[in-house]
Amino acid sequence: MSSTHGTAVFENEVVTRALVRYLSFPGLSGEFALITIDNGHDHTRPSTFGPGGLASLDAALDEIAAHSPAPAAIGVTGKPFIFAVGADLSGVPSVTDAAAARQIAETGHRVFRRLKDSGVPTFAFVNGVALGGGLELALHCHYRTISAGAAVAFPEAFLGLVPGWGGTQLLPNLIGIDAAVTVIVENALAQNKMTPAPKAAKLGLADALFEPADFLERSLEWAAGVLGGSVAVSRPEVDRSGWDEAIARARGVVAARTRNASPGAVRSVDLLELARAGVDGEAFTTGTAAEDDALTELLMSDPLRASLYSFDLVNKRAKRPAGAPDTSLARKVTKVGVVGAGLMASQLAMLFVRQLKVPVVLTDIDQARVDKGVAYVHGELDKLAQRGRLNPDKLNQLKGLVTGSLSKDVFADADLVIEAVFEEMSVKQQVFAEVEAIVSPECVLATNTSALSVTEMAAKLDHPERVVGLHFFNPVAVLPLLEVVRAEQTDDATLATAFAVGKALKKSCVLVADAPAFVVNRLLTRFLGEVTAAVEQGTPVEVAERALDPLGLPMTPFELLSLVGPAVALHVAERMHEAFPDRFAVGEGLRKVVELGKASVFSEPGVVDPELVDAFAGDSPLTGQQVHDRAVEALAQEVRLMLDEGVVQAVQDIDLAMILGAGWPFWLGGISAYLDRTGVSERVTGSRFLPQGVASLPTR
């Protein structure tokens, strides 16, 4: 059921119940009313608050208020391993008018505020993960304990929202504005970084930290001590002298990471600035009313709907890759071979040994390279041990699994061999021929190529059906995307093994056809090509650099070029020009950057390297808007062609790949949602990529 006359009703809401029990403590005058919030599912489906959940908590507080004798205190905790993870975002599509959106905002404030304004002490026992509205519920309580195994976060700015149930007002007035900026803005925009419980307690977000094994028992004892006067809770005075500096820092973070294109991030900073008035009386009412306004507007915005579409892609589609064969066909992988021992190959070896915990052997053309590759992996393992991620026994075990050799004979008993050598077809074909002569008939041969044809690479083998592309993204340990490339003769067993390995490596897999540069590199190369072409026409670099700011991408085009590396970008551009000369050009400016060995077009921030000025000396400059239009129109054209060519199963896979492989923001909706809502899709291709109401409001 959708919203009706301003009343929000979430379709198929899994209602989080607020269950009340009354406890007695020796020496405590009156009972302790303990509310447990529980949606009836295990920890794999965390408790959330939709209209039904808020109503249940409201009713529980009514029951406690009517209880006789009146309780001495109220506590709130969650089901095992979970406190609560905030608003039920799955119900947002049911909200189709602003009145219903405002009702959700105001209801959350009203119900949670009952704990803040309670005439008896209120306690939050944060027994597990607490996100968004769940954390805001805890902040409304007078006292808080936290389990050492818990973690907290405000993911709203990451999703294009604001903490809309008191978080922007309560947190800075509890832990200080600078720390609040870190939690609400900086961490959220750093891929929703969580704050572990010990750090949260150190920040002052909780008053006491207890171990998980007896957390509730210890928390109740602590609360009884607070009520009885044997436990004193002291909090430092919030320093308000640095409010302006902290807000300036927040605005700088938002500008750097979103180009000020994320309405949720911008509004979050505005609300934090407002919180300097404090949280007493009218100041808190004013602050929460501003949250109501922001939440209402954002809930009824296309970027928020696009963000939820992205969230669904990452949390559902990525876990069930479209087009993947039956997992029962996958072969077991007990040993991995890596051809090459350079940086990329070494990163791959580190990933395989860390996640699969099987023998991994690297080969290369000389002993120095082999030794360097093995040393890299051992060094990375040492770093994990130094950070407490590996104990000494596990460290020694994993180190012992990584070896090197000059001979490919060591691959004889490998189940998977992946090559990461120089991006030259003849070299890769030779490598595969040498490996095939050694390995078993069931061994899967994989390539990490970023642009070359996997089909051509396998064409001269006796068994091309066992070759598959596993295109990882750099840095391998950080970026979660794995493009699984099916060549023309790749069989289902090989493909199933590739997906099983990807899952074991904790990567999100997207099935792609063996098309030039696959998905992410193809789109980024076209995108960068349009921007660099504009510069070569004479468009000032600083104009082209800022032209794509409305997308709010994590990096400007030339920052991206520097990260990828001009030589790699040139290689991919040349491959794409060979495949599609009418759409992919190779500019002399990029060639000059590579010839001169430059890592960037800038000699210092904002200043074009003097040696490159002549390469960007055209006499037909474009405006920033023209650069923007050319780039996004090129993306729309390329997305449509990729769909027509069957490169992916659906446009959702392109969006998922851009989010996970290129770091494009959730609130952008990958790329198709942005192209749809700006009208570019229809202007260029004649139709939308997604139906109205998917990644957008149902009606305009």
C-alpha cells in the first residue's frame, strides 16, 4: 500500500517490535523497564524502523508510562548482534507525496524524543551494530553502554540523505563538532566507514564499554550503579570555540568528494552548523524541525531514489550475479599459480592467499622479479600482523603458502593459473601455451587483461573452453568489483569456477562478454577521451577539469588519469581506437604525456606542465557546459551500444560495475539513472534506460 493523504504505510514492512519486560534490582526503588527491539529475524536481517516499527516503540513507551508502579528507569537494547540499523529504506518507494515523507520525519522525532524528555533516566544498551536511526535512538537516551564487538555509523550522506531523527543535533553536542563532522560527513563519504565500539567509546559516544559475552548483564549492573549513585558518569564540556573551523572542514570534505553535487552531504553540513545552538528546549526543536524539512525534501528527490537503487544493486544483484552458471558446476581450487611477479601480480597473489588460504606460486623471467613479488606479499602480511589482523601462527602459515619459481613446472598441480604479464597479445598467447602444456586438463586459465580479447588469447590453445577473464581493479585489495569475462568458447564449468573463486575472494562479480575493454574501462576511456579531446581543441584544462562537477564524481577527469596512469590509459585508448575508430580517438596530448614520462598533466596543482602546453594549444575551445554535454552524451551512446551488443545482461550490471569499479556515488545511481533524470538518455538514444519510478520518483 502506498502513502495515502499524507499517511505513510510501507508495503510489506517487516515490523520491528518493541518488547517490554520489567526487572528488579536489589537496592533499586522501582522496576527497570527494558525494551528489546526485535523484528523477529536473525542477524542477517537487521531491525529497522518503518511506520509500524515506530508505532510499536511508541506503544511500548505508552505501556511503560501507564505501568503501576512507575518504573525507576527505562532501557533499550536490541536482538542478538544487532541494536538497530535505522529507517526502513525498503519502504521509501511507497512514499509518493511530501506529506507522507514529512510524517515519517516528524514521527521519528516525536517517538525518539520521548526518551530524551523522559522524567526517569533512560539508557541505551548498544549490543551490536547501530546505524543511522538506530544510533539516533541511542543518542536520545540519557546514558549509553556499548558492546566491544559493536560498530556505529551514520551512512546517510553516503546515501544522499541526512541523519534526520536528531543525529545532526545530538551528536555534535555530545562528542564535539569536529568529531561529529568525522562521523557524519567524512566517514560517510569514505564508503560509509564504520566506527568500532572502542573508538566510539573513546569519542564519548558511549559512557561504558563492555565485552559481548556478558554485555547485557554488565550493562544492567552498571545502570543500577548509576541509578543508585555508586557509578558516576562525567562528560567533558563540549568545546564550541572551533565550530566555524569544523564546519569549514566539513564543507571542504563535501566539495572534494562530491563536488557539492550530493544534496544529502551539503544539507548534513548545514544541519551540523545549526546544532551550535545546543539541544536544550527551543534550540533542539528548531534543529529537529530543520531536519524534518531536509528529510522531507530529500525523500521526495530523484537522487535519493537513485541511491536506493544503487543500494539494492550492491546488496542484492551483486550477491546473485546475473547470468552466472549453477554453482554446482564449480571446480575446487586448492592451488593457484600467478604468471608474473610485478605489482598487479603480487597484489593478486596477496588476495588469493589471504582469502583462499591455499598455496600460491608466482613465476617470472628472472629471480630478482620473483623474489620482489614474494617479498611484497610477505610484507603485506607483516603489515596485517602489525595491525593485529593476523596472529603469529596465521602469519607464518600464510607466508609459507606463498612461493616463487622461475619454472612454470610448479603449476602442474594448480587448479587455477592467472596471468598478469605485459598487455601484449602475443606475449599472453605464449604464456597460455606454455602453461597449458604443464597443467591438468581441469585447470582453469585466467587472464587479468584490462582490454585485450580473451577469445583471441585462447584461440591457439587445445582447450580454449577453460580460459576466462578475471579483470580485477587496482588497488586489488580495495575495489570490490570483479569483471568475469566469458570468451566465445568458455564453458560453464570454467565460468562457474570463476564466479565461485570471485565470491571466495569477497569480490562482487559482474558477468561481461568478451568485448573491447569490457564495461568500466570502456566507459571511462570514452569519458576521458571526450574531456582530453576538448583540451586538445584549446579548452583550458581548468575548465575541462571542472566541467563534470555536476556528476559529483570522486575524482576529476585528470585526477582519474593520474590514478590510472597515463601509459595504461593510452594503451586502453589505442585498443579501443582499433576496435571503434569512429568513437575512440587517441589524442596527441595523451601521447605526449606518456612520451615525456609524466604522471600528470599538471606540474603543480592547477598548473599545466610547461612541457605539455603545446600539446593543448588548439584554437577551438569549448565552454564547461559543452564539455559536460559531450562527455555525458558519449556515455549515453556507449551504454546503449553495450546493451545492444549484449556486453552485459542488463543496464543494472553497467550501473553496478561503475559503482563498484569506478567508485561512482550511490546517489548518482551508477550512470543510467543520472542520464535518465537529466534527459540525456532520451536525447541521445530516444528512450530511458530505466522505467520511470526505478531509480527515480514514480511521477514528475
